[in-house]
Amino acid sequence: MSHAHTSRIAQELSLAPRQVAATLALLEEGATIPFMARYRKEATGSLDEVQLALIRDRADQLAQLDKRRESILKSLEERELLSPELKQSVEEAESLTELEDIYLPYRPKRRTRATIAREKGLEPLAKSLLEQAPGLDPEAEAAAFVDAEKGVADVAEALQGARDIIAEQVNEDKEARERTRKHFLRDGIITSKVIRGKEEEGAKFKDYFDWSEAIARIPSHRLLALRRGEKELILSLSIRPEEEPVLKGLERLFVKGTGPAAEQVREAVHDAYKRLMGPSLETEIRVLTKDKADEEAIRVFADNLRQLLLAPPLGSKRVLAVDPGFRTGCKIVALDEQGNLLDHTAIFPHPPQRKVAIAEAVVKDWMERHELEAVAIGNGTASRETEAFFREIGLPSGVPIIMVNEAGASVYSASEVAREEFPNHDVTVRGAVSIGRRLTDPLAELVKIDPKSIGVGQYQHDVDQNLLKKSLDDTVMSCVNGVGVEVNTASKQLLSYVSGLGPSLAENIVRFRAEHGPFSSREELSKVPRLGPKAFEQAAGFLRIREGENPLDASAVHPESYPIVERMAKDLGVTVRDLMADDKLRQQIDLKKYVTETVGLPTLQDVLAELAKPGRDPREKFEVFAFAEGINDITDLREGMELPGIVTNVTNFGAFVDIGVHQDGLVHLSQLANHYVQHPSEVVKVQQQVKVRVVSIDLGRRRIGLSMKDENAPAPRRRKPQHQRRPDEYQSDHIRLKKDQRRRR
């Protein structure tokens, strides 16, 4: 990465050049973002994971720009078109759009109308018309170019060819494209119409059968919905600004005066916009707006995924897990504290079999025999009925009965991962096991499933799949390394997300563990085949070994910092274990004594904090949740009901909440709070327990409208529409919004 790019990235992201340079150098050495954020704070200036990812991604974008620049220069040079001025313009282009605008006139192209006109010798006529000399008679000028042998039959054909050449020049003019592009971005309107005859087939897109909206203000989810309707051949879309201002702007660039030659140029300018520039820029704006919508949708998905992965774990408990069902029965499995399968069977407490007594006997026998401490019930078909059965049979009072979101469990149960874990069991057993493990440790179980199958995305199948995968992989890696991984019990899927490892080394660790027994120290990891010093450096701090030889192996203290901790303990005349156990001892440590050229206060402060709570889990404490009793189906709902629920998905337009009726309800953005909310994430997050009120029920479309507003709160002051308000009223609104934001903080 050149110094120029380092400075540019630093300026764009408001960072110090040394921070950017250090980050790029570490990336080139193979460092991961979690590793840099946690263990290289001195080098990066304590940049967090978000800032580090922005540096990496911007560097990748600029590398792609450089690659395209080199390709263009090579093409121009090979065709002997590269003048010093053109070379300078190409080298100074700061964006891909600017670069392509510069290259457009020189790009190899198929035979166009302008190309054919040039072959007929009409370029001098086009130049003459474009100069628009006073008194020039276009028809008299064109008469000299009539030549049957060259294919110019008459004056009209000569003038048409000249206009074609002018139109192409207008289309390829850098300033003209920049100005018109601004019109598209600022004033463009996206219009949607239903394709004739597709009204019934595309009923789900009914809202967009006759729709128009400013492209500058359309939210990402609506743009993606419109594009999906177009992809499914239900809707036809167009993006254009009002035509007259665009044409006037182009005329000001190319039309001089009002003479006959100027009229020829004006006609060519109109043709250039309608036939060439308009469609070209519409395609460009479609790509640009799609990219922005993808970016927003991916950001929402990643935020939701992070919240789901970091959901509070129940912890190491022996669990009875249930995959509920009616006709096929409820598949039940017993799991030990590590999630290992102890037993499995099926019970039939519901119609048509209704073997309630037998089911009750089996459950009670299992609870006692396997010493089970909790019940996990998947939230699919028959979930509420199964929950009621378990609550009615009189289990010990200390045993929680918990509903678990089973989205993606069927994907896991049929996957290669599940077949490898349970080769002798069918998909129903695997699915029930997954439900139980999701309760005890959501992160460890969900990493086995493609994030797109977990059900927290927004148009995830419509966005750029490579960017989506990159973002979701970053998110999973961040969560896994943020929590830490117990190396002696973790699956290879979980280990593969540890900084510096990946699938191959993760498999080697699991195989080595199976052959040689549990690891007794982090140092032993160096014996794993192909796990070299670099991989060890990146991974060691995120791997935990509980009850190992060295107490620091159970913490997030990196092995490279062990000598510092040992020196601290020695200076106090105690052991490392004593230092970790006694807060008063740690308070005696003067961190400045241990600062070196490579280890500064940020790292030392992290070390001291980790000694206080070694291997602490950053996830929140688990809280038992229960749906309202007797509300099991959408037909049980009534407007005005207040119900407990769990947020299952957060989108730009609102939050979806599971209230236990097999159909999530929507809390629209406007119903999330009594104060102004810009985005749902300001109020709720995935897996959050909330109280909601039913405001609408559509049985036909199975849609439930919910609200989280406080009905007893004073109504906000009504505001005039913006077009009726004075400038001073805008200012007061701005001040009021700032106060609201400060109050919520």
C-alpha cells in the first residue's frame, strides 16, 4: 500500500497516518482484526474492530481502483492513444466513476451509429456544426458530403450522421456526464409499474403496482423489494430525473446561440441524452443505489447476527431438549453438561395419538434418571401445546421450561456437520440436539449453520453474496474471539473461527485432542501439525484451557504477556495464582514500571483487568422467559392485548416479535417508542424480551401489528408538515431532537 493511499485512508477516516500504516502492515503480515484490536493496541493506537475493518476494506477498494487504472493505461498504451495529458488524468482519477468517465471516449467499442457516420467521412461536418459559426447554413455545408459511393444518399442523411457523431461526443464528455449524474442522484425518481397480466401472480407486490419515489430518499429495504419484483418479472422499474432541467443543462454546455447550426446541435444533444446518456446513467445509478442498499441490508443483518450469537447462554446444564410435533410426535433428547447425547425417544402427548400418561411417565423418568436441569422446547409447530404439557405434568419447581428459536435447526440436522457428529441418528434426533445446545450455548451451536439460514436478515438473498459472506464471517469471528473458546471441548466449526486458525487447523486440533487427550497448556498447541508460530501468535489468546497447569491459560492474557505477569507477581513476592485471586495485591501494582518499547499502558490495563476476571464471558446473564398462557394461535389474539414477546429480527422499518402464536408480529418503526426513533436498533435488539400491545390483526394474510408505545404517556406535540413550517421552526425541532437524544443516552 503506497504512502499516498495511507494518507488518503487516514484523511477519509479521520485517523492518524501512523495508525493506518501500522494496520496495513499488520494485515500484510497476516494479522486478523480481532487479534489487532485486542493485542496490538500500541501499534494501532487502540483502534477497535470497526475502524480496523474500515481500513482493510478501503485499502481493498483502492487496490481494485489501482488494478483498473493499470489495465486502462496498458490498453491506451498498446493502442498508441496515451498522451502525457491523458496519462496524468488517468493517474489522478480518485474514483472508479471518474476513471471510467475519462476512459469512455477511448474505450474499444462495437460499431455504433457514430462509427458508421465516421466511416462515411462525416466527422468534418460534425465538427463544423459543433463550432456553430455565425451564418453557417447546415444544409449547404452538408451538401458537400453527399456521396452515394460512401453511402450518403442526400443532405438529410449527411446531417443525421453528423448529429450521430455529435451525440456520441456529448455522451462521452466528462463534464456533461458528471452534471447529468448529479441530476440523477439528486432529482431522480424511481417509478414502478406492474407488468400487464401479472396482477394476480404478483399480489405480494401490490403496494408497488403504481409507485414512484425520490431515489435519494428511498430506504434500502424498499429499493430491494422493488428490485425483487422486477427480478420476478412482476414489476417494471425506471429511474429518471425530470427531463427538461437535464436537457437545459446539457444545452448550456454545447448549444451556442439560436442559429440553424445551433438547432442541429440541440437536436443531437437531445438524442444523446435520450438514446445514450440517459440509459447509460440509469444503469450506473441502478448499480450505485443497489450497492448502497446492499451495504445497509448487510449491516442490519450483521448487527442482528451479532446480537443472536451473543445471546445469553444458560450455561453447563443437563438439558431435556424437545423438537415438538403433532402427528409425528415430539422428539426428545437428553444432553449432558457438555451437550453430549445421552438418550433419545419420541413421545405423543398431542392428537391424534394423545398418549399423555405415557409421555408424562417417560419425561419424569428421564428427569430423574439423567438428572436433567432444564427443558428446551423448539418454537415450531406444536410448541405452545408442548410447553403447556410440560407445565401441567408437575416437574420440579427449579426446572425452567424455555422456548428456543429453532430457525435453521432443520438446515443443521441435514448438513454434513450433523451427519459427521451423529452418523447413526436421523434428522429428528439431530434437530432436537441442536435445540438443546442452542439453549446452553447459542454461539457454539449457531456457528455450525449458514448465517443466512438463521432468519435474522433483510433481503439477504438479494444482496451481493460475496460482500454478505465477508461481513457475516467478520461478525462470527468477532463474536467467537470476543467470548473465547475452550479448546478441550470446542467443535471444529467453532475453532475454525478462532483468529489465525481456519477449518484445516481446527480439524488438526480436534484430531490431536482425540489422539493425545485434553491439552494441559496453551504451549502444547504448538505440537499440533501445521500450527506454526504465526498461527499460535494469532490464536493463543483466544483459546482457553480451564484447570490447566498455568492459571493464565484460562484467561485472555496472551502468552507473550506471561513474563510481565510473572514479574508483577515476583515483585510482590507472591505467585501468579495469588495475584489473580487477591484484588488488594493487584491494587499495589504500578503499571508504569512495566511499560516497555513494545508494551504500553493499553495492554497492561487489559492484562490487569483480565487478572481480576480471568476468562470472563462478556455475554449477559440468562433470564428465563415465558409467553402468555392461553395465547397459542393468531385466532386467540384480540386488539388491545398486552403480551410478552422476544424480538426475532430487526429491520430498517421495524422489529419482528415472537409472541408465541407461530407468527411473528411487526412493531413498525413508528410504534417502537413515544419519542422520535430514527432506526429500530436505537430501541430494541434481537433476543430482547419486550412487552407489546396488539394493534391490528389480519387473519387472511396472517399479519399482526404490534406497538411498544406507552398509551399513558402524554401525546407529542403535533407538528406542521415541513412545507408549512418556518425556518425558525426547523431549528426548534432540531434542538428538541438533540435534547431527546441526550435524554435517552
